[in-house]
Amino acid sequence: MAPEFSHFNEQGRAKMVDITDKQITNRQATARSSIYVNPEIYEKITNHQFKKGDVLSVAQVAGIMAAKQTSTIIPMCHPLPLSGIDIQFDWEQNHDSYRLLITVFVKTKGSTGVEMEALTAASVTALTVYDMCKAVDKGMVIGQTYLIEKTGGKSGDFKRTDL
């Protein structure tokens, strides 16, 4: 049975879901994105050679800021008091390119989940890497962005098993 969509009012128009009666629980979400870069960009990032600054440090701060601002850019998201945000980076070499994996962990204690905050942070982190490196190569590719897992809330836990 498909879940009932709750973002529509009785007139079929968009509304923000009322979470007044939802239980306050610990909630966390982990999301991932990635960006493929050429060897020159990889070398410049890892050797801190960009004039704009430390690419990963700037991207990490941008991702944290994005998580905190999610409700201002995603119309039906509730503003949430986030209690923790962490962004981690890992490199993979793929033949003639490098893939930067971006993993975001977001936590709160509240009435709704933090999946959108984690996904937004992962996306903005990748976009910031692109922005800081585009002078070297505009051909970078931002990879899939997806939820890895989430805990807490009425819908229960979720853990991606297909990757």
C-alpha cells in the first residue's frame, strides 16, 4: 500500500506538514555525493595549491552552512535545531580521473528527520568543490547524491543496501 502524501491540503495544494503531535526523538541521517576531477585538480587539492584557499576546508564549511539553511531553500522543510554535522572526504582513483567521495552525517533531537539536511549538505559540498576548481577544468562531474541511512522517527530506520 502506497503511503498517503501529506504535503497537500484538502484543495490539492501544497502545505507544510503539521508535526506538532510527532514524538521528539534522536534522529540522524547519512548522505553521500561525489565529484570526479582530473589528475591536475586532484594534485592541486591534495597539495593545497588553489589560490582561492584550501578547497576541502571551504567545501566542508559550505556543506555545514547548507545543512543549517536547508529549510530556507527547500520549501516544505521544517527549520530544525541541528545538534551535529560532520563531513568527511575520501579519494578513489578511477583510471584517468579521481573521485572525491563526500559523506555527511547530520543529527538532531526533534519531531522530524534530517535526511534533507544531509542531502543538501552533500550536494552543496560537491558544488563548492566544483566552484573552487572550475578555472582549471569545467568538465568535472558531480556524481550521484543519495541517502545512505537514517534513524529515528515514526517511519523507522532506513539503510541502503543496493550500493
